[in-house]
Amino acid sequence: MCHAASVTYKYLKSKGIMEYSFSHYLLSKQSVDDRALNQNVLHVLKTNLPAAPIRIIEVGAGIGTMLTRLVRWDVLTKADYVLVDEMAQNIQTAREWIPLWAVESGLGVEKIEHDQLRVFDQTRDIRIHFECADVFDFIQKNKTPADLLIAHAFLDLLPMPESMPSLLALTRHLAWLTVNFDGVTSLEPTVNAALDDQIERLYHATMDTRPTGGDSRAGRHLFSHLQKAGADVLAAGASDWVVHPVNKKYPADEEYFLNFILHFFEESLTGHAGLDGSAFVNWLEKRRAQIERGELVYIAHQMDFLAKV
Ligand SMILES: C[S@@+](CC[C@H](N)C(=O)[O-])C[C@H]1O[C@@H](n2cnc3c(N)ncnc32)[C@H](O)[C@@H]1O
């Protein structure tokens, strides 16, 4: 978490106020994703990457945490990295946050134009292009396909299978498609077994009925979507989020992450005709108290893929 966000969060928390910022959620998600990403799929990605410099397009890239992860993990040395997201706030945060991260990591930063940035040292040189655009508009205007397409925690939000062929047109070689939700959410300990089950079921159903698309079993369905679009799956595996306390404390900023997950539940299900409103409010309170006491364990089943077009 960046320092300013951390100070604001601690202050609001001390006042009993929760501030919900999507950028802060994406920052808090980094350590959870670091643990979750499937290491075998990542290994196969590394062995198949063409020689540097490579061109990467990441769609639904948020504030750019995958780019910084790939630098941290020494996967990227020399690259042109196009970061596409439709939310202006995310792209703005990426423009401000990536240079701060780079300086903290001992990398040089050069602002080339409003929409381009270079982060570098003696062995690494990454040129970043910021694109605030809907992914399908970007697909229409993109002229140069990438060596690697990345979509992280994104494909389960898109209409499938119809989006797959146009997405794959963004790459001439590899697609690394990670953290695709796959139908299991688990919150422990139980509050009320019947209500817990009902909330999980209704929450998943909201993912399947979003007007903009989405699939609560996106992970398992990607095998056939990729195959139908003419891509070969080189590797696949689970990338479950497993968030749990250690000595009643959550690591890094994962307490914020968990509160945001409950916020997603609240936003999706408040006013749902199939759910008793006051029972749901009570359930949320109990779940929040479990986080406060360092008890809640959250698991979400997800899947990673490496495909070759
Ligand atoms: C769950 S977030 C994941 C962000 C990032 N990949 C990460 O994991 O930190 C999904 C992202 O997709 C973006 N998004 C959703 N629909 C989009 C669209 N049609 N075109 C481009 N970006 C989109 C959202 O703005 C959001 O940043």
C-alpha cells in the first residue's frame, strides 16, 4: 500500500469509518495475488517467452501491479508494455504510482510523454504506454500485436465465448490469462450454514447475470473457449486466493482486502429480492467482526492459463 493510502486508512479505521477505494483494493490485492499465481504456469511462460525486447499488452490492467510484479520477479528485462484499462482513475493512479514504486525499487524513471514512461536500470528497460480505453475499442485501433497478452483478474468479467477471438488477435504468440474465478467462494468460520450457502449462491449468480458479461465458472470454461478460438493451452492450474490470519493478524494490507471483498458482497446483494435484508446486514456485521478479531479465512478458487495462438 502507498504511504498516503495507509495513513488515510488507519485514520478512518480508528474512527470506525471504512473508506472504499478501488485503487487501494488493487494495491492490497498484490500480496494475495503473489501467493496465488500458479508457479507452474509461470514457469512455462518464462520458458516460452521470446528473446527480449518483447511487446506486452495487458488488458484490464488496473493500476499496473502485474507490470511491477513481473519486474520484481525478474520476468521482464526489456519490454514495451501497453497497459489498457477503461477506468480513468486507474490509469491516473498507474501514472502516479508506478514512478513512486520504481524510485523505491532503485529504478530510474523517465517521463517520455503524457502517456509514456520508461523505468530502467543497467539491466532493465521497460517502456510503458498508458491506454485509458475500453478493451474492445483498443482492439479495434491496435495495429501491432503483442508477443504476450496478459489478462489478470479480468476475463471473468467479459462476455464469453464471443470476446475470445478478438482478445487473442492482440497477440501473435502467447496469452497469459490469470486469476479467472471458478465457482468456489469459502468464508470460514461458519456464521449460519444455510445463510452462508444462500449468500454464496446468490453472489455467484450476480456474476452470471451482469449486463456487461461475466461467468462465475470462467476458469473451467476457458479450456473450451481457447480451443474454439484456435489457441493451444500450454499450461493450466489453480491460482486460489487463500487469505488467513497469522497469530490473529493479516499479513501486508490483507485486512483491507478482506473488507473490500465484503464490500463487493454488500454492493451486489443489498436489496436482492431473494435475500432477507436484515439477516444479510447482520451477516455482514458478523463477518466484519471476524476480520476485526483476526478469525476470518477467505478462499476463492481461480485458474491460470498459458495459451499459444
Ligand atoms: C478486477 S480488476 C483487475 C485489475 C488488475 N488486473 C489487477 O488485478 O490489479 C478488473 C479491471 O478491469 C477493468 N475493466 C473492466 N471492464 C473493462 C473493459 N471493458 N475494458 C477495459 N478495462 C476494463 C476495470 O476498470 C478494472 O481495473
